[in-house]
Amino acid sequence: MPGYNPLSEPVLIRFPQPYDFHLSTVRFRDFGSDGATVWQEDGLYRVVAGQEVRIEAAPGGVRVEPASPEAAAEVSRLLGLPFDLDPFRAWAARDPVLGPLTETLRGFRPTLNPHPFEALVVAITTQQISLRAAAAIRGRFVQRFGLKHELAWDFPARELVALADPRDFPALGFSRTKADYVVSLARSDLDLDALALLPDDEVIATLTALPGLGRWTADWFLARHLARPHAWPAGDLGVRKAVSAFYADGRQLSIPEVRAMGDRFAPFQNLSAQYLLVGARMSG
């Protein structure tokens, strides 16, 4: 057919059922947009390989338009397709807290950040401030160093950020220390893609050797970028509050106490943390 471009057609990505697109993407609405992932008109927008795509619910999964192999791969990872939820649900059914919670959150699938540099910048901007405030600051960073499409922006390329002057970042809302952390990360010679080949303890050791990247950042990188099953962000305030509320009758547990409790959730620490966080938010 003259003028027909197969890449302009939508593609359906199927997900293991049950899957609830709106429940699974609630964090993109609750905490605001940084411009790189935008919720509008009942769908998500992201730029993949230089092209903006729309992601929306469809029977059996999600519809991505326009279609491309790159878009299908990135959206699958963004929406948490690497997680195998059936074994987790079967295991969680024996837990008096997680069993009912997985039923309440039926259809929930945690999201992931598809790109390592973006995942680490997200973590740095979120250190010690609220997720909504971090998204606003990151939004100014994305607009300053990214490329705008119709609705969404390309997340700034590592190579471009490496050329930036950290002294320009406070105008975007960054503290001077966080500005130094982001630019130092961009300028480092660390192969971020190669981290996926390392075991958890080596990923933690490698990341925490860089300025400003502590255990909290490394744990969330393992959890929300690499989808490692044993990732357990015990130092995260939200995780501590959720574990305290559900398993300690509201007594505020310390970081060492929450870290020690990780064995209780083996071998599904990551998924347990993600479900507990969402359950805590939904219960107020």
C-alpha cells in the first residue's frame, strides 16, 4: 500500500493476568510528572529511541503507539514485565499480611525504570525529600537538558549532563551536593549497563564507591531498575513505615530492625517491599 508505514501501527503487549494498568501506574499520577514519563488522557507518554509513544490499557495488556521493537522492549520493562508474580502470589498467600494485600492489589504489577542513568538520577533527586518535590526538581532538569517532543521529553543524555556545570543546578532546585553527585556520575567511567551482569553485593559495592550514592540508592537501583528479587530497601522511610504499620503494630522500627526482617520475605524481598508500599499508601 503506498505510504503505508508498519511502524505507525499500534502494538498490543500482553501481560500475565490479572493485570490492572491504572493500578500499576498509580505512582505516575500520585507523585507528579518529571516530563520524561507523562500521564495524560488515561495514558502514559514516553520518548523511546527518539520517538514519543503513548501507552494505554487494552484487553489482555497495553497498547503502544506507534510501534517499534525498541518501544515494545522499553515499555515491557517500564511496566514490570520481568517480574514473575505467580510464584510470589502463591508464597504471599501464606503470610497473614501479604496474603490479603495481594488480593486487595489484584492486578498490580510494579513498574521499573528502563535506563540505568535515569534510574540513578531519579534516586539522587529523591534523597531525603518527598517524591513529589523530587519530581518537580527533576522536571526542571529534564527541561533544561532534555529534548521536548509533543508531550514528553527525552531524559537528558549522560554525555550531555557530563558537560554541564554543577553551579547551574541550584537554579533548577538541586542542592549543591546533589548537583555534584549527578554531574560526577555522568562524568564517571563506570559502565552502567554492565552492572546488570554483576551479583547484588557487587552492584552495591560499585555504586556506593561513587560520590553521593549510598546504600539506599543502591538498594533502589537493584529493586526498580534491575528487578532483583532480593533487593530490600530497608533504609527507605516509606518501607520502614509500611513494615512498621503492618508487622510491628505501628511501632517505628529502626533501619537495622527492618533490614533484619528482610529474611522473613525471602526470596521475594523486592516484590514484598513494593506491595507493602502501595498497600500503606492506599490505607493512608
